[in-house]
Amino acid sequence: MVNLTRIYTRTGDKGTTRLANNCEVSKSDPRIEAYGTVDETNSLIGIIVALGELSPEVSTVLMRIQNDLFDCGADLSTPMDIDGPALRVESEWVDQLESWCDSFGADLPPLRSFLLPGGTPAAAYLNLARTVVRRGERAAWEAAKTHEVNPIAIQYLNRLSDLLFILGRYINLQANKDEVLWVPAQSRGAG
């Protein structure tokens, strides 16, 4: 268990931080960007849950995802060549995301256009979280160019963005909110 007795450490005052194996790296290291963006996604999901607009089923899924994201951040902050056990995202987690995608997406109407974020506040925030997790995925791929990164963690982020999109649609459907369709410029008369 973690025991945090002091929050500030002063280790970052010179632009460095430590990975999970205590290795000091620059704060601009792509691994730091990757797990920092995963942390940002987790914070957004916390806002979504705190809004109180969700069914218990969706809240339970999102709270599970928050824990998974903390684990995913730990995975991304732990070099693959570490001696001993390390917390790693596993393929079953991706399978679970796909199962939720199928379950929550089963009754959604077919898409005939791209969607704009909107509807309920929770659905709009889910779309924001989706874009942040996509940024985290891109940062993880960037990290993988120079460091060995768990490819399942990156796959998890990719599938999570899909689920967040589906959950946004699902929440709007439950709230009887129309989806906000993208109308291309030529169809809007803009020019």
C-alpha cells in the first residue's frame, strides 16, 4: 500500500522526475507525457462521475476505468526491463473494454454523420475525455519510439477512447437528447 507522508519532494524543481523504478528522467521524457495525459484523463472521468448525471451502471464502469487508468499510468512509468514484478495492463482489460463497447453500443442508432460533442454535460465531457485519452495514446506511441512500452497499455488507451465515445452516445440516448450532427460547410451554406 502507498503511504504518502509528504506531497512535495522538490525532485522536480530542476526539470526532472523519477520513473517507478526510481530512475531519474527529464520531465519532457515522452513516458512522462504519456502517463501524465493518462492522469489527466482520469481527472476528467472523475468530473464526469461527480456531475451525478449517470446511471449506476455507467458510474460503476467509469469508476473501474479510473482505477485501471491509475494502473495504466503505473505501467507507462515502469520500464519494461525492470527486475521483479511490475503492474502491467493485460489483454483481459482490453477485452473488458470491448465487451462494454458492445453492450452499451447495442441499442444505439447507426451513425450517419460525424458527431459534435454535446447533449448532456456528461456526454460532452466524455467526448473531451475521449480526445485527451487519444492524446495519451499518441504520447505512448511517441514514447515507444525510444523506449520499450507495454503495447497492451497502448491498445487499452485506443479501445478506451472508443468506449468513451460510445458512452457519450449512450448517455444522450438515455436522457432523450438528440445527438449533435456535424454539418459540413457546403451544407451549412458557409463559404
